[in-house]
Amino acid sequence: MHLLWLLIKRLGQGIVIVLITSFIIFTLLRVVPGDPARLIVGGMAPDHLVEQMAEDMGLRDPIPVQYVRYMGNLIQGDLGQSFIRPASGGSMGGSAFDDATRSDRAEVFDIIMERLPLTLQLAALALIFALIISLPLGIMAGLNPGKWQDKIAFYTGSLFVSIPNFWLGIVLILVVSVQLGLLPAIGYKGFAYSILPALVLSVEIIPFIIRTVSVSVSQVMQEQFVTVGPARGLPRNQIIYRHALPNAAVPLLNLLGIQLSTLLGGVVVVEFIFDYPGIGLLTIQSVLQRDFPIIQGIAILTSAIFVLINVFVDIVAAAIDPRLGN
């Protein structure tokens, strides 16, 4: 029962966070210089046509009125329409106001849903790479504090945390893709195009996972229920895998929730370097094109994903350790 109450409580807090985030983004995008109506109809359109478009779209209403109307549509699954992108693909033509594609604007929800799976695939692959490298190092460091295993984990984490992701991305493209021809790097035509950007993303989070796992395992190994294990005749492997590691998993679980959220936010630079057509690249393109509906749609959707990830982590952590639910 306490898990259900915790779920309701966390979801309520999450809805408040999403509402605050959406209002801030919505307000900021409407106070920055530039007229969305002019952007939609084209730079060469006459003023009366711009005003007509602005009136039709309610862009001259007070911001709170526009926000309430936007959220009303959002509840029904309508994130609005792109200012720039026609439903047929590509971009609307320059400043010409009589461009036929201007009346055929693409749905923001459809644009985001087309890119989101690629970004989620990239983040999941990066997390898998990070766990494969960091878990063995972190566990060995935690079981052998002060010894060579601990030092290797420390130096590995120090090395990885000091590598800039844009530099590593360029190096991997030049060496692995251009020189060796082992993996494709630019664009996306299949799963293989996700490997190099995922490696770059994983390097960012590996040091944090190594540190968290090593500290958590080291602390659990000093707990009384572990230290009395040999006196009860339990073999060391059974003590480690059956008792120590499950209890050390809660801090790691919380960290993974934070790092997965960080990954989704950190894909902007990596997707731009690799020209990977995910949410990060779409965000950069939308900012450069001042396509505000897509920007606010991405902001609301990603904040909702952050909230759901953290709610999921809290519920699983409380299931493992009921004291956290209280």
C-alpha cells in the first residue's frame, strides 16, 4: 500500500514540475524578439496578412490566455503545428508568402515521435556500454579498497571525466570510421550508426557509476550482516552476490535514473557532431529556425520523461528498501 501512495505522491509532484517547466518555456518563447506570425506567412508577406494570421492563431492574446489554450490542446494530445516544416517533409520556402506548403504545416507530435525512438535507442545503448565497463571496475574497487583494483578504477574514472565529449566524438569519427572503416559515423541508416555516439555518451557517465558502485559496495561490506557472514559459515562469493551487491544496488539505481535523464539532455552536442537525427539534433535545428512549437513540445515531453524515470526509480528503490518509502 505504501508503494501505491508513494507512486501517487511522486506523480503529483511530477505533474507540478511539468506544469512549471511548460509555463516557463512557453513564456520565454513568446517574449523573445520576433513575430511568429511573420515567420509563418513569410518575410515578404504584407502586414495585414501577418496580422490576420496572428489574430487567427490567437498570438495577440495575453500570454496566460495563450498558455491555458495550449495546455487545453495538450491534454487532448495536440502539441500544435510546426512553423517551418510542412507535413510533406523538408522546409517551407524562404520569404515567399504565397508558398503553397505554408498551409500544410506538420504536427509537432508526429515530428517528435519520429525522432524520439532514435534518441531513446542511443541513450539505452550508452547506458549498456557504461554498465559493461563501470560495474566490474566499481565492484572490484569496492571489494578491494586501497589496492590496485581500487587504483585502476580511480585512474579510469579520472581519465574519462577529463575527456571532452566533442573531442572524443571527432577522434572516433576520424580513427574508427574514416581511417579504419569499422563503423559508420554520420547520419543514421541502421543500428550501427548508434554505436559511436553511444560510446561518446557512455564515457560521460562511466566515472560517476564507478565511483558510486565502489563506495556503495565498500560501505555495505563493512555492515554487520556482512562481516558476520564468515562466522555463520557462508562462503565469500555467497556473501558478496546474495547479500552485499543487492544492498549496494539502491544508490546505483538512483544514480542511473539521474544519469539516464542526463543522457537525454546531453545528446544535443553528440547528435550534432554525428548528425544523428534524434531529439538533440531536432532541438538545435528548431532553435536555429525559431520553430517555437517544436521547442516547447520537446521541452514538455523531455521534462515528462525525466519525471517518469525518477518516479520509476523511486518506486523500484522503495521496493528494494522499504525504509525509503517511508
